[in-house]
Amino acid sequence: MTELVTKYFRASGDVQGVFFRKTICLAAKLKGLIGGASNLSSGKVEFILTGKEDTINQLIKTIEKTKPLNNFGAEVTDVMEVKKGRDLESHQMTTLKVSSFSMLHTYI
């Protein structure tokens, strides 16, 4: 049985006002991960991902290299792993709450 891990991240770039949180949550959900994302007052977005470590790492690499991430122009310039972040339930958007949005097209 594969052990599940939880990792915390902060993303910078064009990540607010461009459906980045929803894009991350949809991508995580499609890959079998559990996660959530929230805007920060600094203009960054923090997010949490739980699942198989290799799947999380693969998603992060895809986020870093895919430009743009969606048709609203979400684009990451840096993703940094951090030691701790907020709990899943306290995030503004989660894989448990996210649903498809017909005008949102993700490229990840």
C-alpha cells in the first residue's frame, strides 16, 4: 500500500483573479489528490495537496512548466514548498467543493 503524504505550497505569478485556485483544485481532483487553495494578501496563493508523493510532485512540475494554466491566463512564476500551511477545511477552494465551470478550460 502506498503511503499518502501532505505537502504545502505557495505560488506566485499571475495567480489571483484568474481562476488559479479552481484550476489547481480541478487538476488535483482529476489526479486523485485531495487539496485546497486560498489567496494571500501578498498576491500569492497557498495550497495543500494530499496523496501519493510522486503524483503531487508530478502535478507541481506540470504547474511550473505549463503557461498559461487556463484560458483566463493563470501563470505561475514560482512554486515553493513550505513546512506548514492552513488545514484543508479552512481553504477558500477545495477538491471537495470544486465543480466544473463551463467557461474554464485548464491546460494541465
